[in-house]
Amino acid sequence: MTIDSKINCGGCIAKVQGDLDALCGSGNWSVDTTVANKPLTFSDDVDVDDVLDVLEKYNMVADE
């Protein structure tokens, strides 16, 4: 699954990495910070609401 995010840089990745690694598994998620919508990709087995909770915790949920 891929959702938009506000993960803009390496510093942002470092903030969410621990929580996303715990939720998705280390190496089982990625974000492309070179694209305007900062797409975050993770396994379809992971509940999108749980991922959104992590992003919300760090104020990195994309504007709708």
C-alpha cells in the first residue's frame, strides 16, 4: 500500500523509523522524499490506520 505523507527529509525519516520498523518490520517500508507527495509504501498486511497513527504522532500526515 502507498499513502502520501509529510516525511520530507532524513531527519523526518529518523523520527518515524523506530515506530514504523516496529509496526511494519525493519526494511519493510519506504518513503520517496524526492517526489512532491512523499509517498510512503508498506505491506498491505499492515493496517493503514496504524500507519496513519504513527504519522499523526509526528505531524507527518499529508493534507487531504
